Amino acid sequence: MGVPNSELMSIGSFARRSGLTASALRFYADVGLLPPTVVDPVSGYRFYGDVQLDRAVMLRQLREIGMPLARVKFALDTTPEEAIRLIDQHIDAVSGDAATAREQAAVMKANLSEASAAMVVCVSGPVLASAIEQVLTATTNEPGMTVLGGVRFEAGSGSVVVTATDRYRLSTRTLLTQTSPDVTWAATVNGDDLRRCLIDLRRTPRARIEGSGHGLWLRLPNRDDRYCRLLPEPFPEYRQMLDSLPSATTCVEVSKAVLLQSLEDRPAELVQLHVSGSDVTVRNALSDRGTQLEARVSGNHPIDVWFEMTTLYPAISTAIGADVLIDLRGPMQPVTIRSADHGDLTTLAMPTMSPSAESDTASKEANS
């Protein structure tokens, strides 16, 4: 038997270092993807070199994400840039297949149900798409609370109300329907399913919504109907919270574009709105300098309210119209943000403690 040099590894050692099994290494050698460096002509033992480890690890990783062997060979033998493109292409295909399978499974389950639609209303497709897109900005993916990733649909009395919340923001919009349902209907609809409907909804002049106890159908003329799953968890009692809000003490009307620009010019985790008699000043925690904006102010002032940028910016950006109304109730009370001339989209944004208050709290806790 020939004696391999000391830099070569047996198939067992190479298997342990690469994470591949010995049988997998034999298979990949047979198909030409990873031949051993040396095969002993007498015993048939296979030996591998250190320089093959990177290829073996990449081969294992590509197979773990389900890439077919033919594409694996291309990815291993091409440039890093082309390999990255092939990986992205594969993941897009796998994700698309999974989404299609989920949709088909949901449709099959809906068809298997004997329950007919409990509610039917007709709305403008583009308007419904806009409303869904606006409130979806207030959703979140939080482990153990999948309901926060959904949109609440409530239909009845000639309208459909869509609502979403991530506990720091709550966005709700009311749409008038072209038909009045015989029954009221309320359910929380899977947000990811709704996102996948937006492109078709925008291109549909008139959409029919059919809701039942099992799901929501969007019937789209001249396009494939879309089915959205329901989320079983109870949606937060947001109406009770809205009804219990104290009256606003300060009302600010300001240009949406100017306010957004000031937030974009002063990026920070925390931003402050300082409201005085005739203007709003936008500051952040990194500097005492601020941007002063012309505004119409009524009620109590001056008042300072701090927000996380991730809460305030989307609440302003999704508002409808050129000017926004901001109703303030105090430094730590929910703030209502709505259009100055189109009031069917309303967003509540929760303020946060000022940086100085957070420092004081942390100091007291450290000394207690």
C-alpha cells in the first residue's frame, strides 16, 4: 500500500472537519464535485487535502439550502460574484415556491369548508390597496404575538375599517363601501397575505371582499381571486383605548413635507417636538440645535414631546394630504396624527421619555 504524505487526511478526518459524512464524500467524488486528492491504488482508501476544505464546506452549505447538484457545480466553479447571484436566485425561487404552496393550501382549505361567505362588500381596488399599505406600516413581527402582524377588518353599516398596531403606533382607516352588507363581520387578516395582494388590487378598479369564519377572499375582476388567512389570536381592544383617550390639549397643523424633511435632516433614535405659540421645533438628543417650522397652534403651549424616530416618522409619512394635524395630550400621552383635510386615516403614536428623564430613572435605579 502506498503511504500518503502527512498533509493529507483520511476520509473520516475530512468528513469530521467538513461536516459531510463519509458516504456523502464518496457520492460527491463519484459525481465529480469533490474528488479526493489521492486514492491509494492498492487499498482504494481516499485522502483529502486542507485546500479542499473550503470547497467541501461550501458544497455542504449549498446542499443544506436545497440547491440542486447541477447548480451547486456552477456555484463552486464560478467567481464569487456569480456564486452570490446563483444563491440569491435559488433563494428567490424557493421562497416563491413556498409562498405559492401556502396560498394554494389556503385556497384548498377554504374550498373544503362548507361555510359560505358571511359578508360581501364592494370597494375601489386602488383605495383598498392604499388603505392596507398605510396601516401595514403599524404592524410588527413579534415572537408569540402574531396578531400584531395582522390587519383588523371590520365591515358593516356601509363601511370597512382596517386597523393595525404594533403597540407603539395604531393606524386605522375607514373606507366607504359601494354596497352595504346584511351582516357585520370582523376578523384579523394575515398581513403577509395582504401584502401579496397589493399589486393586483392597485390594478383593479372594483374589488369584492368576501369574509367568512375561515378567511377573506378578494374577488378581482379579470384577475385571479386572492385568499387571505385569518389570525386566530384576539386583536387588542383598540376601540376601548380610543374611547378612553383624554381630550387633546394642544393642536398643531404643519406641512407634512416640511416636517418629514426636518426629521430626515436630523436622523437620530429619539426626536423632540417642541411646540410654542406659532411654530414647532424639531430637535434630537444629539444636539441642542433644532429646526423651526411654521405651524398653526391652538390650545396649551409650550409643550415638549419625545418620540422614537421609528414611531414618529412612519406615522407622519403615511398621513394623507399636504398638511397634518397633530393632537397632543401631554408629554407621555398618545398623540393623534391625521390629515388636515382628509380625516379617514388616523394614527396614534406613543411618546417616549426624554433622554434626561431616562438618565434620572437609570441613576435612581442604580442608587436604590
